[in-house]
Amino acid sequence: MSEIKLIFTGPPGAGKTTAIGAISEIPPVSTDVDATDELLSSKDHTTAAMDFGEVTLDDGTKLRLYGTPGQRRFAHMWQILVQGGLGLIILLDNSRPAPLDDLEIYLDNFADFIERTGVVIAVTRADHPDGPPIEDFQDYLEQRGLVYPVLTADIRRETDVLMLLNVLLSNLEFA
Amino acid sequence: MRPGRQTRMITDAPDTTLTIAFLGLPARDRQLFESFLGILEGRVNLHPRICKPGEPVDVLVVDADVLATGTPQRLPPARTLVCYGDGPSPGGVECVTLARPVRFWDLQTLLASLSGTQEQGSKPVAKPDTRPGRLYDLLSDRDRSAALTIDFREFTLMTDPGRNRYYFPTRLVDLEPICRAPASELQIRPATAAGLGNAARTLQSGPLVRLWWEAAISGSQGKLPAPVTIETPVSLRRWPDLGVLRFRDHYPLLCAQIARRPVSPAAISQRTNVAISDVAAFLSACMFCGYLNIEDARAAHARDGAGRKPADKGLFSRIRRRLGLGSTAAN
């Protein structure tokens, strides 16, 4: 039985676990631990290794959904998780102090994988009063010469998660 | 247009008459075409008419099934080839796709696009544009960086570029009525700071790009944005935020087509099987919102085919089916 992988990444609290849970046909497996340090104010738990979910296609192929640990100290795992991956979804939390810096971190760390495959960038909590407007993310990408899809999304809504996948698949299929 | 291809556009036509021939079309579809062509006579800058035997063919409309099963190289010579209906892309043949059954706006857009191409090489034909203007046309003539008040019947809608928001009354949640309204029902005037402040407090609001996008989609009426013709390569400067627009299934497909390389509207339609009028509306909206680059044809040709390795379309179809995303138009 063959398998393919989709990767969800982004800083802690951006909604990776929620996004995988929205489409997985099995209860998502999360390796959560109690949140410490800077996360204490926003989350009780955080993902220390990875999230995992699964969708079975009609020919038996398993579509595996992997969520990377968000914290940068686990960056060494990111390159392991993307091996053999089909594409990447970056989730950014616009209520964090510097979401554009977060974007830079993930674009840089996954640059090779994105170039080989495809990416969708989703900005959650887009209306947060202290967060930059979506145009700032678009400006940032344009300054770097990148034409990547960047969308506002509410990851708690299954329709929004499916929209991200729709965009990613179109990008992989036709770009 | 790439040299050596079977099709060429009518850049050197000596007059404005456009001869049209059909191949393999069911009688009912052919009747539809003939009926629409009769209506279109005089509405575009060409005089479309059915080709007489032995006459050179400007536009050859071929049923997609004929293209799929036949030998495209043996088609009668024509300046523009139109593939009618959904089907696999004919290998080695460059053509424009028209959705089946043919729609009036699609045909008008196609002929208007051919007309635009022709005018580059011949003197323009002065014909009045009888189509009614809409919000899109009115906004196209104005400085949209200024705050505006738009009156529509009993409603007032305001734009606030400083905050990237528009304000609207609760009852006007759907923007479509105002975007589709004839220009005669709309009045646009500058907004005052006091008016904006009041609107921000009392009305609902949305991202301004949603209004611009919807105005262009509803108001372009399937016409390509000037100066884009059906053969002009275009590319995305930035992706539209599909999360705030009224989502349509073909948007991601069209964005993906032009995200990595420039592609002409004709080729976009051919590759995606999205009707040319929908492609034109999409490109109009991209242009209106500042998301589109117009590329040099030679540079675009050099970059064509610089995409990733061919995708496993069967796999993507299975994923879409399983997640209930529906198939893409090209599948």
C-alpha cells in the first residue's frame, strides 16, 4: 500500500493540530506536552514532536497528514518530516508578536522543499488588531520575488481547511 | 504566437469580416452558434458570418470529440482554431476553448478578443459600445485611492482606502446587486472624514479588495482588461487572498496557471477548460486589484514550460474526490 504526505508547519498555536483534525479520518495523534516558557500565556499544551492524521483514498493510498513541532528548537525534525512530502501548508498566527518574521523562518527553512513541490500560506486570526494586514504578507512575498498563495483562514472551520488544500492541490497540479 | 504552430491570429486581415466554419458540431449546437452570430453582428468590431465553400476560414470551430479522436494536423487551415466542448487537450495544436453549450457571452468575448488583436495591425473600426456600464466602469475612471461614497437606490456604500475597508448597510451583505447594477442607478462622490467615521461606527465592513474584485467580476462582462488581448502573456504578481473573496472553484486553477510563468488568456482557457469569458473576468479582477503583470511575448515564450515536473493528475483527482473538493475543470 502506497502513501503520500502533506506537511503542516508554522509557529506554536497557529492551528496545525486543529487543521489536521478537521480532515483526518482518524483521531489525530498528537505528542503534546505541557506548554512552558513563552507559550504559557496562550496554550496549555503544545506539540513537542509532531501531529499525525490520515485520509484513505479510494484506491487504498494513504494520505498522511503531518504537523511539525512549532518551536524552532525542533527545526532539525522539519527536514526529516518533509522527506517524500507532496506539499506544504504554512499556518501563521497573526496575533503573535512578529508574524512576518515567522513567515521568513518557515520560508527559509523549507525553501528547497517548496521549490520542488508547492506551498500555501494561511494567516489565522487575520483581524487581530496588532497584526499586520494581509497586504503586508503579499508585499513581503513580492519583495522576495515569490508568487505564493497567501490566504486568510479560520482553521476552526473545515471549509477553510479544505480551501487551503484545494489551493495547494491546484498549485501542485497546474503551476 | 509561437512560430511553426498551426494556428495564427488575424493580425493581417485586410478587412473586418470574420469567416467562421464548423467541423463535427451537432446540428443543435451549430444552430445556436448561427443564432448568436446573427445577434453579434454589429456588436463587436468584426462582422462574423458563416464561411462559404472555398472561402478562406478565419475561425474554425471544431467539436472537442473530433479533435480528440481525429488527426489535428489534417484539419482545414484556419487562422484561429476553437475547440468546442470539454475534452482532452489536442496534442500539438494551439486552440481556444469554448465551453459547451456555447454561451452568448463566451462567443462575444472570443470575437471581441479577436477584434482587439486585429486592431493592432489595422485601422480601428469606430463602433459605439452599447453595453451598459456598471460599477466597474465607473470606478475604472476614478482615483480609487480616495475615499468614495457610492449611492445605490436607498443604500449607501463607502470605501476607506486608508483602512482598506468598505462599509455597507446590513441589508446589503451581498455585493452582487450593487456590482451588477447599471451605471444609471449609481452615483459616486467623494466621502468626507465625518461620513467615514460614522460609517465605521454604524455600518458593517469588509476588506476593500473584496469590493474591487466583485465589481470587476460582475462588471467586466467577460471582456479582457485593456490592453490584454487573447494572445497577451500575463502572469500573477501576487495571489489574490481567496479567503476573503467569494470563492469560485476555478480561481485556484487559474491562479496556478500564471503563478510561475506568463500564459496568454487563450492558452489558459485551453489548458484549464475554463470558458474564455470566465478567464477574462478573472483577469479583469486581477488587473483591477493590481495582481497582474503583462509580459513581453518573446520573454514569455522563452520562459514557457519552465514549470515543475509533470504532476500525477490521477493522484490529485483521487485526493480531491476523497476530500469532496470536486474535480478541477481540466480533469
